Amino acid sequence: MYEDLSLYIDGHFLKGGGRVEQDVLNPATGEVIGKLPHATREDLDLALASAQRAFESWRRSSPLERSKVLRRVGELARERAKQIGQNITLDEGKPLAEAVGEVLFCAEHAEWHAEEARRIYGRVIPPRSDGVRQLVLREPIGVCAAFSPWNFPFNQAIRKIAAAVGSGCTIVLKGPEDAPSAVVAIARLFHDAGLPPGCLNVVWGIPAEVSQYLIHSPIVRKISFTGSVAVGKQLAALAGSLMKRCTMELGGHAPAIVFEDADVERAADMLAPYKFRNAGQVCISPTRFYVHERAYDRFVARFLDKVKEIKVGSGLAPETKMGPLAHQRRVPAVAGFVEDADRRGAKVLAGGGPIDGPGNFFPPTVLADLPDDSRLMTEEPFGPLAGMVRFRTFEEVLKRANSLPFGLAAYAFTTSARNATAVSNGLEAGMVAINHLAMALAETPFGGVKESGYGSEGGAETFDGYLVTKFVTQL
Ligand code: NAD
């Protein structure tokens, strides 16, 4: 049974009532699997008012109480992971194991925030005069408006909610209309875990209209957005004009550098499945593969061997390793990158164009010898495309890797400590992984630099964007 889709406002699951409904499609078949109610203006006002009312008491709640709710959310997420994961596969398309894994992985996010919420400390500053006490307090910023995307619909939403709720804020979240089941499931988790009404509200609608309305509201004090750079800039500009704090987790275009001294086969074995995870619809997905000219042939041959093992199909089929693209509009968007590369004389080593038949299927595609100014090497493809190019020197590859306005994730493979240190110092990225791929763990900060955004989610930094600093001096 697919999720019973609804809004969640002031502790109530709402739908029907003459609200506009949007079809939710299964990207593997094109079939309608659900109807998503859009919030009316009155719904948005109610969500804002209930978040404001709830903030007045939640801001004073004990960290132990917040921690208890988040812990319970983690437990319930583990219990319900199979069902929630199945629904993610149905509306987002990723293979079932990846979808269930996403939910289980996020149980840890809830637990991490439960632990960190108990350690939101201020400090005491030694005074200049006897009898003066100087305190630095960290207080919740207020009502947050958050916008989470469809590619990791559970992960991206729960990180924002856990950070808001754990810090004593309340939140109105607009989830991804294309893949909404995970966010409704999250609302049920928090509801069942005992979060007081109004602390979390979930709304749906036309993204630009809802975000404009919520950001303009004087009730909202903080914005969190995960999505494309273009939309992030619009929302940040609006928030800036109203002097509201933002966390922006935007697109990436990750370089993966394979040095001559790398364990080349191991690098290819790791990078190929990682590239095509969630059909490449991952902001930290490696996309530009810079391979040393003396390692290039070996790396590419091994990478292609691994690509052949990636079975494309419905995410519900047990043998599937890569599902469809999440929605139809992504198919021509991804094909456009290949057409551009083709026109510029690149070689198509695997895949190349959409797979016929129902569903938004696009095969793992590997392109070689692309010019550095081709679309694939400069714009975020957000799809199953890997571009392979050669490099000669360290200085040259670092310059090329840093040449784009993006700065989210970067990867490097080398057995030289000197290269490893120099490349991690030199890469302009919020996250750098060397010789392995572990990113986005609950205990590690996740976020970008340059146009990939600002602010971190996860790690000890996770509450920073949700707290304001108050200095108190007392004689
Ligand atoms: P899109 O730019 O139309 O939408 C991206 C996300 O932003 C969606 O979740 C959408 O609902 C939301 N959105 C769009 N306009 C909005 C607005 N004005 N206010 C609030 N939310 C808004 O693109 P798309 O075709 O859905 O996705 C492809 C692009 O999105 C990719 O190029 C990628 O950069 C980006 N994206 C990034 C992430 C990430 O993790 N950083 C996740 C999903 C999508």
C-alpha cells in the first residue's frame, strides 16, 4: 500500500476538503500511484500560526525532552524502514535496498541530533571588573521554513527537521511533490514519537508560490533549502532582502582525481557503483573523472567492466542496481548533455540515450575525451553520466578541478601522502574524500562552498544555523 498522502498541520493529517490535488507518478511505469493535496493559503497561514504558537513553549522545552522525541523517531524509523523504503522506490525510483538503506541510515541522523541536542552549550567569559558576570547564550532562532528535494526524500527532510526540533525551533517544511511519501512518513514518525502539535508542519504546493509565501512571512526567521544553485540563489536573495538566516545546500559537480600512483583498479571498483547510485541524482556524485594519462586506459577499462554489472530496471526487482530517473523531465535534461558531448567529438563508451518503453530509464553512460568547456564538464548533470578525461601534472589537474563555480564534494585516489595532503589542501570543496567515499554520515558535517551553498548539516555544526547568540552581562 502506497502512503496515504496528506498535509500535516498543527498535529493533524489533512487532505480532501476541496483542495487541489496533484498526481504522483511511479517513475518506473508512469502510472499514477497517489494524489497529493496542495495547501491552500489558509493551510499555510494555519501552519505558520501553529509553528509560532508551538515555538513559545518548545523553545523552553528541556533538551532531554527533545532528545527523547528524536530517539523515539530513530526507533520508529528502523521499525518502519521496509514500508517507507518501498514507498520511496515507488515514487522516487531508486532500488529497494537503497531506499530502505536511506531510512535506516537516517535513523542515525535522528539519534545523532538526540545526542547533540543535549550539548548545546553557551559559555562564561571572564569579566574585566569584579562582580560582573558575562554569559554567552545560544537560543533557538525561531520558526524555520524548509524546502527539501526528491532525490533523497527521507534523508534531506529529516536532517532539516531534526536540526530544527533538536535546537528548540519549530518548522514548516515543504517536501518534494514528485516523491512525497517519505516526508508524510516522517510526519507520522514525529507525530507518533510525541512531538507536540505545531512543532512540525508539512505542506505541499507549487514550489515557487509556497516558498515565496513562507519566506515573506514575518513569522519565519530561518530558511533551509536543498536543491539547485539557480533556485537557491533566488531564495537566498529573497531571504537576504528580509535579513533572514539561510542554510543552502545546493548543487555540485564533483571532480574525482585518479593519480598515477593510485590503486587504479580499486578506485574504479569503488567509483563506478558510487557514480550510478540513485541513477547519479546525487549532489555529491562524482561527475568529472580526471585520470592521469598513464593510468587512464586501465582505469577506464575497469570502470566500464563495472558499469556492465549495473542492471537497470524497476527498483522493486531484486536484481536491479539502478532505477529510472525520478521524473520524466530529467530524461531530456540528461540526454541534452550527451548530445552536446557528441557534437564536440566525445566518445560514448557506454549507454548514450534513453531506454525505450514505459518509465524514465536512462542507462549508465560513460563519455570520454570531452573538452573542458563541454556541458557535462561544466554544468551539473544530475543523472547517470560520467565524463573521463586525462591529465598530466598535479598543478594542471587541481586548476581544472577548481575551475567551476561549484564546491560541494571532491574525490581523489593516490597512494602518496604528499599528493593526498596537497590535494586535500588545494581542492575548493566543502567535503573531500581521499581513497574512499564515506560522506554524509550523521557525525560529519555536510555542506558546500562557492555556489554550492553555505552552512552545514550534520556533525557538531548541525545546530549552528538554528541558533542565535545572545550576550548577557550582569553586575
Ligand atoms: P528544480 O530546480 O526545478 O527543482 C529542484 C528542487 O527545488 C525540487 O525539489 C523543487 O521542488 C524545488 N524548487 C524548485 N523551485 C523552487 C522554488 N522556487 N522554491 C522552493 N523550492 C523550489 O530542478 P529539478 O528538475 O527538480 O531537479 C534537477 C536539479 O535540481 C538538478 O540540476 C540539481 O542541481 C538540483 N537538485 C539538487 C539536489 C541536492 O541535493 N543539492 C537535490 C535535488 C535536486
